[in-house]
Amino acid sequence: MQPFVIWRKICSIFFLSILFLPVLSQNLVVETIIERYERLSARNKSEKVYLQTSKGIYETGEDLWFKAYLFDTQTLLLSGRSQTLYLQMIGEHDDNVVWQEMYPVENGIAHGHVFIPHNLTEGDYFLEAYTNSSFYADSSDMFDMRKVRIVDNISRISATNSASTTPNCFRFSVFPEGGNLISGVPARLAFKATNGLGYPEYVSGALYENDSLLLRFESIHAGMGAFIFTPQQKSRYHIKLFNDSIYCLPEIHSHGIAMQVTGRNEEYLEFSLFQSDELPSQVVYLVGKMRGLVYCAAIGRLDKNLIIKMPISEFPIQGIASFTVYDHDLLPVAERLVYVHNKKKLYITAEFDRQNYQTREKATVNIKVADENGLPVAAHLGISVFDKIYGNPSDPLNILTYCHLTTQIRGKIHNPGYYFDNEPAMDFLLLTQGWRRYVWDVASLQKHGEEVVADEIMGIQIIRDRNLANTEQVIRISNADGNGDLIFTDSDGNFAVDVGLMKALRGGYLYLKPMLSIPNREPELKLVEPFKSVSEVRSMKQRFYPFDSIDAIDEQLQSEIQSRLDSVILFSELLISAKASRPVRDKFMGSLDSMAQKYLGPWVCELHPNYLNDYKVGYTIHPEFCPRCTGKREMPVVGKTYRLIKYEPINRLGACGLVVDQSVVTYYAPYYSDEELLRMNNIWRAKGYYGYREFYQPDEIDMSLSIPDFRNTLLWAPAVVTDANGEATVSFYCSDINTGFIMYIEGVGEVGEDSLVGNSKIDFRVIK
């Protein structure tokens, strides 16, 4: 839907009913405003990454499965810009990176797996996602993440509440609707109260004018509320709260324009505009935008007050709409955020073939997806089924709150899902946490900083031979299995491993070797290190993640654990120990090590199989001053005992030398580090795409075996696509765990040119 076409439609509605001025001149003004936003929007093509995980709580040693949705920030359609997803797992409090890998993106979707080490410290961790169109070298906030909790054993999960160690710091702030308080103009003043942890606090108080009580107020939801009064610049105002603390009001301007939302229904939003008595009658413009795109506009003549009704139908999807008032000089003078179309989403239902299931029984579920009108939608879904004790109630994020709320306004939002079904509470949230003074539309559309990561592996080849400078060269690239191809540098030595080749060689490190061989002057490669760049930029950004009340959640979780200890098998601690050994290497590095051992390490002559040569400097059965060894060189056997011998030359005819030392040693192969092996062979390596792993699902034969089955995640299906009827079917086998389970579904679908997201949570039970 094109914003300019919408303006033409709106102009025909509002121009006649609000303002009688030459149509052409007013069209040009509005076109100027639209052109300004289109120009800024064109420079702001970016995406956001939402991460869905297979569950919320994981035990050490488990696999974490995830799905990433890459959304266009303006349209919420799946983005086709980025082709590589960078993923890190980071400690919430120490910022320690415990996992970092790259994954391929296909049509705006990526999915994969993270292994959680057995020795990982318990606590909360963030999965953070980066792409070349979502992560920039600027100080913008960080939203593209998912919080997961890691525990050593689910039966001994501990509370994470840190309130007792955090000093209580009461905070109270006020926010004039529209931006400013104007003398003599009715104003709606919103307020919000929080404690030192950011949790909402109930608040009540009174507004005083010239030390006289003017009105009383109290919070209505989550420490938020609002009251209306008419400020006068000549008067003195202050707020006194229930705890006797005193707060002053923001500056009261002598003149200006104010805006209030005074009504709404399913068709229209009603805006009341006011201006100071001393200001002359003037033409004003009200422009409605969403995610930086203009969708509607109206023109009116403001003389003290003006009411404008804007049609909600002009906004294609649900979300936060920004309405800005411009004066006759096209300067923004008031702004308001309003939430529209809270019913425009995917409605996902799941029909189980049975009400309850026996352990090890097969379950079949029919999934249906529809829009708000009940029409079927072809959607891309991620589905997980897990023991409900592994759901993290302290993480309120879902695809709906991420796309339409938590990434759209600054700060941490308490229990964001609550606001979608409570219009007054949503309005209070936008009046306070979404409050802006004329900077929201400009700041959010500024050009991003530089891109931090690229889709490809990039680098430069350095040649120290002047005769070969500024020439194209060839580099061999291969994976651990030896499969590979040739890539070419440009005349400056720059090269890139494209995404297609990265996918073909997926599964661990990629090895790069310059094909140009110059003795003692071999070319060098310098590879771009994307994760190093990510870490440097990430330190400039602030995380904003929604939260819920921890106390009640931890009590709920502990209660659930205790209630099932007698009826459900929970794993006890399993300690696995092993002797220290040499690090496991892939095939490629293993072959380099074997060659180094063969040609550079100790050796045995087949004619003298009990002697070890070159194990220690100078110790050999064939010293250089003796006749050359005619026997075949063989590699020594690890763990076998050999003799070492050292000679010194003597001037005696027919003698090889004088034995000066002998000893016995048990042979163990020398260790060469990965870096040493690579430098020996003039090879460089870079992280490629992390290998593909498939989620294990047992079949009928597996379920007939007597081996205990304690799977707590029964299904992870990240790529379920509904058909033209909006339907899809999934099946899974229950395990030996008899308890309550959760099926959680999230996804995105396209309806015409619009994008809808939605989620659904279904409980069912497995009995024994």
C-alpha cells in the first residue's frame, strides 16, 4: 500500500470537511512532508531478528534449538536482505561469550542448534543475533536477543531475584500528552512510578497550584495514570506524593499547540488540537505514520481548537502509529503514539487427536492458522513441545510483543503481553514509556552507522614480491573433508567467500591457502574477524528486554518442582570424568598433524626398529657424520619403549662415532598447536557455517525398546508451513515422563501485501 495513494484518498475525505483552500497548494505541502519521510525511510532499510527457542530453561549438556525470523523493520515482511546470521550466547551479568557461530539464512528464516557445555555456570544468558542489516556501528539499543536460563539440574533450580541486594530507589516521572505544557491550554499529564529494579510501584498524590490543592490522583495500572488540568504560566505547581516527596512540573510554555486523543472507535481516532489565544488562526497538518512510512494525512485550520478524525483502516497492520502535528511552517509541534488494530494477527489453533496421552504414545496434532476474519493463512511456523517445568515464566517475550511493542518504544516493559488486551493500559504505556517530544520520527529515521558484519567471509592477500603486486591471484578454500573450490582476489588482493560456497562447505572451519608459492616470501592472508567487531560494537549498546515479577514466578516454579518430585522421574546429577587427552581435531587438521609427525617428528629406521631418532636433539642411530641410512623411515608407535643413543664423531677408520649417552624412553607424539600447524603449511582458517543437526525424534521401533526414555522436549519443528487452507499436521511420540506438557507455536504469514504474526500456547497431559 503506497503512502502517497493513501494521502490522495485521505485528502478527498478531509480536505472538503476541514479546510476550504486551493487543493493544489495543499497537496504540494503534504507531498513535501511525505517526500521527506520517504527520503529518510529509503536510507533506513534494515531488519530486526526475533529468536524463538525450543523451551525457556535448559540443563547443562543439553542442546538448545532456535529459529530466527528476519523482519523488515518497516513492513514486517520476512526480509531477504541478509543471508548470514551471527549468533552469540552471552552471560547476562558478566558478558562472557560462551558460544558464537554463523548460520545460513533462507528467505528471511534461519534455524539451528547451540550446545550447552556440561561445565557452564548456572544463570541467565542472552542469545544475541546479528546480521549485516540489523546490527550497526552506532549507539542504538539492542533488542535482537532471547533470554534463556541454564541450570545444572532442574530439580535444584534456584531463584534469581536480586532485590535484596539492590537498594530501593523510588522513581516518579511525568509526561505531558503531545510533548509540552502550554499556558491556558487543557493538558493531560501522564505519570509513572517505578522502584530501583524498574518494577512498577503503586503511587498516589496530589497536584498543588500556588500551594493550594488542585486535584488528587492515583495510578491505575503498573504505576501509571494520568490527570487533566489547564496550566497557567503565572502559577506555581508541584506534586506531592503519598511518601511526602515533592516533584516539580515540566516547563509551561507561554504559547504553542497541544494535542490530545479524545476518542476512538473501530473506525476512527479522534484528535483534539488546541492553541494559545494569542496565536493567529493557521493551517495545520496531522500526519499518521507507522514504522517510518506515512499512511494518512489531514489538513485543517486551527483557531483555538480543532477536532480531526483519522481512519484507522489506513494502517495495514497492527502496531504503534505515530501522529504528528505540523504548523504552517511545517515544523513539528506535537506528537502522540497510538496503538491500532490489536486484533490484526495470526490466530493459531491446535486440535489434538486425543485429550490425554499415555507414556510412549504417538500424538497427532492438526494446526490451523487464520486471520482476524477467520480466513485461512499460509504461514511459516515454529513448533515446540516440552515438559512445562522447562518453560521460563520470567521471560514474557513472544513474537507478537517483540514485533509490535518491545522493539518500538525505549526501555524495559513489564509484562508486555498484558497490554494487547487492555486498551487503556496500552494508552498509559504509550503516554509514558512511549513519550517523545518531537524527536521520535526524526531520530528513528536517521541513517544507521556502518555495517559491522558481512554475509560473506572477507579478507585480503598480502604479497611481498613487487613484481606480483597488483595482480589477481588464486586461493584454495576447503572444508574439513577436503571438499573445496578456488576463489580469486582482485588486483588489490581483496577476496570474499560467497554465501553459496559457504553453504556448500558448511560444517565447521574453512581452510584457505594461497596458491602462489614464493620461497621465503609466501603470501599472507588477513581475514576479517566479524565476532571481534561485534564485541567491540556491542559494548556501546544498551540491552532492553521485557520482564515480569520474579518473586511470584520463582515461587510458582519451586511449587511445580516440589509437586511432581514423587510422581515424575527427574534426573539426578551425573558426573562424567575422563583422563586428559589430546584435543579432538577435524579431518583436515588431523591430516596436517599426521604430516608434521611424519616429516618433522621423531622416526624409526626399519633396520634399527628399537631406536628412536630425533626425539631429543642430537640423539639418533644415524648421525650426520655416519653413512646415510638406507632403511625406510617409519613412524614410532605411541606407548612403545625405545632406546635413545647419542654419538660424537671420532677420527678412527671405519668407526661411526663414540657413544656418549644412552637411555630408554616411552614414546608419546609431540604436540603441535593448531596455529603452528597452520603456519607450517601457510594455511589460514575462518569459521564457516555451523554444521546442520537434526532434532532427534524416535520412531515406532525406538519406542518399542525397553531403554528408558526421559526426553523433556518431544518436538522441535522450526519449518512447518501451512497449506492454502491454513492447515498443517505434526506428530510426535511421548516419552516416559508423565506430567503436563506445553505445545508452543509461533509464526508469520502474509495476507495480501501485509504481514501478520501470532503465537499460541496449548497445554496437554501425559499419564502413565
